[in-house]
Amino acid sequence: MALSTISTLNSSKISNPFPGLRSFEEDEHILFFGRENQVDDLISKLRKNRFLAVIGTSGSGKSSLVKSGLLPSLYGGFMAQRGSTWKTVTMRPGNNPIGNLAKSLAIENEDFLSQLGIDGTDYSDIVEAGLRRTENGLIEFYEQNMGQSGENLLILIDQFEEIFRFSKFEKENKGFSDSVTFINLLLKANERRDLPVFVVLTMRSDFLGDCTNFKGLPEAINDGHYLIPRMTREEVKQVITGPIAVGGAEIEPALVNRLLNDLGDNPDQLPILQHALMRIWDYWQEQGASGPLNVDQYEAIGTLKSALSQHAEEAYDELNLDQQILCKSIFKTLTDRSTDNRGIRRPTQVKEVETLTGTSIQQITDVVDVFRKQGRAFLTPEIGTTIDTNSILDISHESFMRVWVRLQAWVDEENEAIQMYLRLTEAAEQYENRRGGLWRNPELSLAIKWKNDNNPNELWASRINNEFARTMLFLDYSIAEQQREEEYKEFQQKARLKRARIFAITVGSVALVAVSMALWANTARKQATIAQKGMAVEKKKADDRLVDLNKAMIKVEASKAELVKKGDALKVALNESKENYKKALAATDQALAEKERANQEKIQAQIARNDAEIAKVNAQKAELIAKTEKEKTEQLKTLSDADAKALAAASKFAQNEYEQSLELAKSAYEINKKMGGSESKNSIINALYLGWTHKMQRKNELHSHKAAIKVASISDKFILSVDEARVAVVSKIEDGAISPMGSTELPKNVAGLRFVNQSKEAVIVFNDGQFSLYSVSNGKLNFKQNIFKDSRPTTHAIIHEQGGNLYVSNGSHVWAFQNFKGTPKFIKDVKLFYISPKGKVLSCNNSNQISCFNSIADFENSGNAAWRKDFTENITALSINQTESGFVLGTNNGKMVIGNLQDGELIKVNGIKDNDFPRLHLSRISEIMWVNNLNHDETIISAGYDHTLRMITMEDVRSGNISSDALRLDIHKSWIYGMEWISIENDHGGVLSWSEDKVLKYSLLSSEWLSKALK
């Protein structure tokens, strides 16, 4: 799949191939594995319905599937009849769905909008006004801005569930209908099937029921929805191993199995898995990036269970005390919990965070940078993006809310604060409507503590409702009434104490002075009088205090009335502003219309002049080119017919109509050959290949292995192959048919092998560095002797036999054995090498420097190179042609580089600037070879981790038709680990390839010989 219209990643520069919690982006498609079948389903559904809802649980990879799977495929032209010209508008609803859509449309169409000539105008305002004017606003935008170009418009709405939270806010605040208007814009655009407007949205499956609140939305989703299926264990394995291979590293099988087992059947854990793999990669690089990624590194980062929480705590511990307090406020602002306790993200502008936290943008940035630094990506925007007051802060994924223990506690705390505020709001409404009273303890004490702990403000409350002023006034009333009651109770207590003292004195006086009744009576009357006066004074003070409190209440009520009055004034001002805006908008529309009419008149006049000039020139040219064009048209039409027949043959084959498929394929070949078409025409070879495999009854395939085939060797008519389960199979190949002869279980995992001594023996290099010699007899391997033990383990070994000597590379250096015996000679810093039949050597070191040696002796001395050349790409395969005039390299990012063997200069290719050869494979090239007897021309064949074999001829290279004419055979279902050329006759042969899909396969690649084989 050639994606020429989008940027690609250079894997040699990948610092870490795993994105962590964030989703994959468009330019990271070469790192996106395991979803190929799902992408095909998405394209099919989108082509049919134009409205596609990608639905899945949190963590199921909805955004990544669309951004890194669907979009690159659309740009690559994989939607039939729609081409590869797409303009994509990506947005999230947030708290302003129509405004956010307008901003995204304005950004993508800024070049056109700037032609309006309105200086100092925010184009998004113009777009938003058009969207709000009519429910056909999106249709009118396309017709006015993109109608003439005919581009496909794709509107991608990520995190669509945000529209439901916004709709709930609208209902609670009794006012807007933007959520309904926004959805109607999308639905109306979908109804216009004559316009290439497509809508894709991603939504969490637990919000599916909320769609019923909007008319027309359930019907649209029923017609075009895609529920992301659970990934199989094999697909998750590709998610793990694919990016690692693209990044140029390897992973231990034990770690792959451990990750798969720890992940289990929980699809929500995929972001956690991506984060853990990112952490393992970083830890592996910190340790020197030597050897494969292993279980010890996995356990060091905390495993799937606690890697994310542990990582978040590391970030939190980097903050000082003040920053930790601010961090808590920021994360509370960015999280929300819906009524059914579902955790959802709340993207927020920085200026809102400033107001809510009472801090500056610099203080906020200092905290946010810690959580979005390289290798973390807990918050967005990504590191490197400057944060200003209009920037949107957001948590990168919901899984972060579920896994970080500290954040869970903060979310619970914030939810409790919101619930207390809602209780106060309800009580204030009941008090105002005379259905309830002011709060008293203990509720009032809890409310006062809530106010002191959270220090709420109007902006914070506006995210919940618009009742903040009334609610806080109710709380102030309650506090004032509580204080008044406490003061009155204190006064009553003092009065009771005074009366008690008087009573005690009176009783004592009776007991002690019984004989003085007259005196006592007089004294008692005086004391009673004084007490009554004192009580009167205290009562007057209490009454005065009550009057003061009532005055305070009157002032509060007056303040409330003043607020209502100001609110009414604001409403009047707002209405006037709206009217002024409408008038300004109408004036703008009129000015634009007049300017458009003037422009159209100028354009039409210029078009008329141009048409006259073109007609004159065409008349002069027509007579000269008519004959040539006719012949060329007939040839192209005939070649096009041949191509159509080849495609029809493939279609018939898929329908099991084999005889019709074969006749169409052979007819397509004959027509193409007669008209001078390319012998390596992709469609024709694929059609012939299908017919040949059917005729062979798939005897060209070996299915004896039960695990991925990592290494194989061919000698004469025998094949030796070994899989990841350490099973070695000896097979025989005759006329393309492969038949197994026997199998042997080896004691250890194998890194490389080679037949020697006319297929009677085999040299095997094991992963632990042991070099051993085995005899081959009756399809079985029998241990003969150990040759040598390297102190360093290896995962991949290259073995060459030359002149009775053995040369073995373990990925970092080469051992040279003379006659397979004695102490080998050590050649440093060689990860790849190739020895031609005449003894020339091409090698690549660990710094991706290519060296050419004219003899093996020079190679063994390592300093006597004919030339050396440095490459920035990571070289993964190399070969020399049979005439020893040229070399070809394969890279880790799927590129092919061709050069002159004599001086190392790269071949000049017609139409390609600076020898920048295109990427024939979407990922690593595992093997490459240059043969001279296929199609009677020098031919280069490559195998890759993108499951394909590719073939180009030097004629294609010289003409610059590398991408268009390169043969592509999707003959395997997974990575192709290697291939070898098998010569059957002097001018004919085929390719033997082996793959992670457990299949070893022989393939004919010549259209001429495929045609002969089918006669």
C-alpha cells in the first residue's frame, strides 16, 4: 500500500516506537499493527454509508484505528472511485461543538478564506456564522469553499461522547440548543449523497444509549456503525512485536508471552500495554540498548499492574509542595464523573485553569510540563507545543484516570465537592420558593467546611450550573441566622444563671436570718426590682441586635435585587449586541457577494481570453499530434483492457470460478505481451500466480511447522527449515512442489543455519552462541560435533560458505573458519555481509557504514576496503548482482537503495531527486537479492515485514517507474523472515520464502514462465 500523499516515519530516527497513553497519529501508521482487517471493514462501511460511528470501550483503540489506520488508507486511494485527494477536519465537541467545528474548518481552508480580503477578521467567526444560519450550513460551506475542487471532505469527530455532557449542561442551564444544531448539521450533510462529504466519529460504547436523546442520530448510527471487535492473541502479539521490529530492536519470546498473559482478555488494558512497552523501551535504552527487550526490564518498570501509577508518582514527586497543590487542582479541573459514575475527561482552556486555580500561566505550564515531558505524555498538548491562554489542557487517556491511585482519590474528592454544591443549590431553590428553610447544623457545618476547603468561585460553579450567586447567598443567610440563634441562646443562658444565683441567695437568707423577715422582704423587693431592670436592659440589647441583623438581611436582599437589575440590564445589552452582530453580518454578506460578483466578472473575462488563446494553440497542435495520439490511445486502451482482464481473473478466482479465471489471466498476458507492456505487470502476474497455485494444488507450500519459521537453507533440491519451537524439517522440492521428508527437535533455539558438503551436513548456530555441525540423512538431523562457542548470545546469524571455508556473523562481528576446523579468525564490527561467487564482499557495520572488499582476504584484514560509504538509514539486508557490477541495500523503514559496486556511487534514477528511492515496503526489509535470469533482465526481489514480496527490474529503475511497476505479491499472512532464489533452468527460477505465519512457500515470479507453466 503506497501512501504517497502523507508523511512517513524514518524508523532509523525513532527514539521510542510506542506512543504510551496517547493515540497513534496519522504519520505513525508504520508503527500501527494488528488492525489490518478492521481497517478494510471501516473503508467498506464508510464507502457505503458516508456516516460511520466507530464504537468501542475505553481503551479499545478507537482514535488510533481511525487516525493511523483509516486515514492513511484513504490517503492511499484505497476507497474505490474516491481517489486519494482528501481534506480531513479533525475536532472534538468540548463545550462549544459548533465553534470547534468552525475553527477546524477555517484552519483547513485558510488559503481560500484569506482571499475574502477582510483584514483583522477571525475566519472561524465567518464560518461559525454560516453554520448557525441554517441546518444546511455544512453543505453550503462545502459548495462555497470546496465545490469547484471536488475534494473529498472528511469530518472526524473524536471523543463524540463529549456532546452528551454538553447537552446535559444546556438542559440544566435552560437555554442553548447547540448540541442539537451540531448533530443536525452532520445529519443534513450526510443526506446529500451527491457531495463527497463524509463523517466519522469515535465514541465510547457505554454512551451508546445517550444517542436516543437526539432525533435522527440513532438511525444514522444503526446504518453506519462499527463496533471494534476484541483483538485476538495473535493480533495483540503483532501490536507488541511490530513496532519493536520497525524500531530496529528485538524482544524475547518469554516477554511477549508474559505480556499477553498479563493482559488477558481485557481490551481496556491496551493503552496500559502501550505505556508499559514505552517504559520498557526507555529502560532498555538507559541500559545501553544491547540485546533484546526482556522480562527483567518489564518487572523493573512495575509490570502492567502498576507501571502507569508508578510512573505518575515519579512525575508527582518531582514537584515542590506548592506545585503539588496546584497539580491537584489542575487534575480536578480536567476530570469529571457523570451521573452513572463513568469517568470522563474534561478538556479545559488554560485561561479557565488560571481563573479556577488563581495561578499564572507560567505556574501552570511548569506543572503541566512535568506530566507531558518526553516519555510521559500524560497530558496534552504534547511536549514541544507552546502553551498559551487559549491552549486546551486534557488528560491523554481515560485509563490514566482509572489506574493512577492518587488521581482516583482526587476525582472522588472533587465529586463529593460537586455533590455538596448541588445539595446547597437545591436547598436554595426550595428556600426561595418557600418550600424549605435555612440550613442548620450539622448540614451547615459540613457546608462551611466545604466552602473553606474548596474556595469555590463562579467559574467553577458555571461548569455545573448557573446558580452560584443564589446558592452562596443562601449559605450566607444560613450562617447569619445560625450566628443570631447562637447569640440569643447565649443571652438566655446568662439570664438563667443570674436567676439561679438570686434564688440561692434568697434561700440562704431565710435559713440564716429567719428573725429578720421584714428586713429580708425589703431587701428582696429591691433585688427583684434590680433584676427586672437588668433583664429589661438585656432584653433591649437582644432586641437591638435583632434589629441590626434584620437590617443586614434587608441589605442582602437589596444587593440581591441590585444583582437581578444588573442581570436584566445585561440581557438588554446582549440583545442589542446580537442585533448589531446580525446587522454587521448582513453587511458583510452583502460586501462579500458584491466582491464575489466583481471577481466572477473578471474571471469570466480572463477565461474567455484564455479560451480563445488555447483554442488557437490547440488548432495548431491538433493536426500534428492526431495520428500519434490515436496510436497511443489504442495501445493504452488495449493495455488497459489487459489490466481489466487480469483484475477480472482475480475476481473470478475469489469466486472459485477457476477455469474462467485461468482463461482471463492467459488472455491478459498475451494482450499485454503483444502490445509491448511490462513483463512484470503487477495485476497480470498476480492473476497468473493464482492460476498456477490452483494448478499446483498448493503443493508449492509446506505446512509441517506449528510455529513461526525463523531460518531456512536451500541446497540442490533439499530445504532445511527451523521454527520457533526448535523443530527442524528437511524437505525436498521438485518442479515447485515441496514434500517433507522428516523432522528433528533441536535442543535450543536456532539463530542461523546452512547446508554444507552437498546437503549431507548442516552448520547450525544456536541463540546461546554455540556453533554445531549436524549430519543430514533420511530427512533427519544427527548431532556430529560442536565447532565453536561464542561468548555472546545472538538472535540472528548469517552463514556463508566459500572455498571450503565458513564465515558466520552473529549480528555484531564475523568468525571465519578454515575447513570448518581449528580456531576461527575474528573480524570486528560486522552485522551484515554478502560474499559473491567470485569472492567480492559487501559488509555493513553497526554504524550502518557499507564497505566493499575486492577479496575475502581483504575482508578478513578489514582495513583494505575498495570503498566505504555511510548511510543514515538502518541497513537490514544487502546483496550483489551476479555480474558484480552493482549492489542493493534494504532498510528498516522499507526503502531500497541501489548503487555501483565499483565506486559505491548511487545509481541515478530518472525522475527521482537526490537518489531518494521510494519505500516499496511499509516496514522492515528482511531479505533482498539481485538475480540476472528473471524476465531476461537484472531483477531485484525483496521480502518485508509487511507480508509482501516486491520485484523491480533495472529497466523500471532506469525509467523511474519504481513505484508504479513494482510487483507486489501478498503471499504470506505475516512477517516474511527470509527468502532464497532457486534456479530450475538456466533462464528460469523462483523464490522460496518463509514467514511468521508458519508456512514455507515456493513462488514463480516471471509472467513468461507462469504462462508456460499454465499451458
